[in-house]
Amino acid sequence: MNNKAKVGVLLVNLGTPDSTAVPHVRKYLREFLMDERVIDIPFLSRWFLVNGIIAPFRAPKSAAEYEKLWTDRGSPLLFHTEDLKTKLIQQLDAKKYHVEMAMRYQSPSLEEGLRALQDAKVQKIIILPLFPQYASATNGSVIHKVMEVIQDWQVVPAINYVARFMDHPLFLEAWKEIAEETMQGQEYDAYLFSYHGLPERQIKKASCNGFCQLNDKCCAVQTPSNQYCYRAQCFYTTRLLTEKMGLPKDKVHTAFQSRLGKDPWIQPYTEDKINELAKAGSKRVLAFSPAFVADCLETTVEVGEEYKEVFEAAGGEQWDLVPSLNSNDTWVDCVKDIVLQNT
């Protein structure tokens, strides 16, 4: 490879409102929820649901939630991704790699990130959606949007898409490091791994020849038939992290959060699991959110604050949340290794 021919790297996270102002939150919700891979119903039904019900009524409440999260640097999801990009650039050879970042929704946009790589005249592009487990609504949506953006390019360089990375050794090591910092030798009655949920219909739509049964037996082992089943990948992540950290298996639980609408979502639901643990006598719980690599509304507020209130209301005494990977150095090493493997 000559000095002018670089590999472009695009780190892609979910997205965040530009501010906590209600109009900005409403704009974000509209773009996010109008994605056909997020709410996978016919366009007109989706349009009326999002623009007539969800965005108008949910935006003020979500804006108040974002207020709890916002810092002097703005949205944690945004600045943690920026920090990851900065550290990755320092780890890679600047003569060979050009790194950009983008958000699937809002700013900086995927169009902007891809245009920057196009302007840099890169020879190859690595698209890295920052979602450890593959789902159509996350990784699939990023890949879909990238293909939509580049379809009119006259010159389309070679492109590698990273579909998932939840089993990368350095990903697991980074979680172990951060968990040990949080635990500091403490003992817990239960360890709860809470992942973002999905409607059951999306799991079934992605099922390989109808393999997915949405039960613990089906998701208990990773096979070629369920390797891209989001629920199975989440249980697999829990098993890997449990083994990596040496947690007692009988105290480890997996659940799914952030439901939207009345259709059944993948279970068990996190709130139900919390009440079940408290009823069984668990007083001290350590929570993880391994579907996220940067702290955001779903980790800091939903798991860290709202679920803590649920647990304490049910009789629990101590609820601790392991922070996300953010820009942890081992996590940066993981991203670097993923890039090198895909170069």
C-alpha cells in the first residue's frame, strides 16, 4: 500500500439529540423511530404512530430524562465516542489509516462521515457499528444506511462491515477491568445483565429457517442457526462475561429492557426480573449493560437510576451499575485489533 492509499475507518454509534431542548429531542425521536428497521411496520402506520403519538407526547418526557444525563461536554454518548476516536487515531499508523466517527441518527451524520472518507480518497473503508451483538435495528440499520449513501458514488472502494464483536477477547477483558473497579472486592447476591430489548417479531423475521424458539433452551448454545439471533447473542455474552469474571453461575441473570408499545418483546423483562430477585431475598445486585459500549440514557438513567428505584421499592438495599466501556484503554485496544483484522 502506498503512502497515499489509506484505509478509512468509520466508527458508528446510535445517535443523540443535539441538545436537551424539546424540539431537538423530538427531531431525534422522529429520525430514529421512522427507521423501518427500528419500527418494522408499514410506512403509513409507522408515520402516524411516530409523528402523531410518540414524538409529540414522548419528547417532553425524554427531554427531561436527557437533562439528567447531560454534562458540560454535552451528551455522554457523543463525547465518549469522540474520545474513543481520538484514542484510536493515536494507536493507528496515520500514514495508513484515516478514522472518522458518525451517528446513525442526527449529528455527525453517516453522510458526513462517509464524505470525509471519500474526500480523503481512501482505498478501503471499514464500517464498525459500535453494537456488540448484531441486530437488524442497530448494525443492520447502519449497514443499510451506508449502502444507501454510497449507491450514487461513482467510485466505491472496498468496504468491510463488522457485524458483531461480543466475543472478542479484549471486549470481554475491558468489561472485566471496569467491573472489578466497581466491585472492589464486594460480594453481591445477584448479577443482572440487562440488554436492550427487541420485539419478538423481529427475532422471528431474522430466524434461520424458523430455528428461533425464543426460549432458554434455544438460546443456551451458540450454533450456526442462531449465531445472528439477537437474544441468543445476549445470553452468549452473559455466559462469556460470567466465565471471564469468574462469577457464580447460579447468581447470574439475563434480562431485556426499554420496551416500546404493546407487542410482546423478548423476555425476561428487566423490571420483572428485578422484582423477582428482590422477592427471592436478594439485597445487593450488580447490574451490567453489555449491549452498550458508551454510557447513555439507557445505561445511566434507565438502569442506573430508574431500576435502582424499582429494586429499592421491592425491598432491595444496594444497586450498583458497572459503567460502560466508554474510552477504556483495553476497549480502545479491542477496536484497534478489530480494525487490523479487517484491514
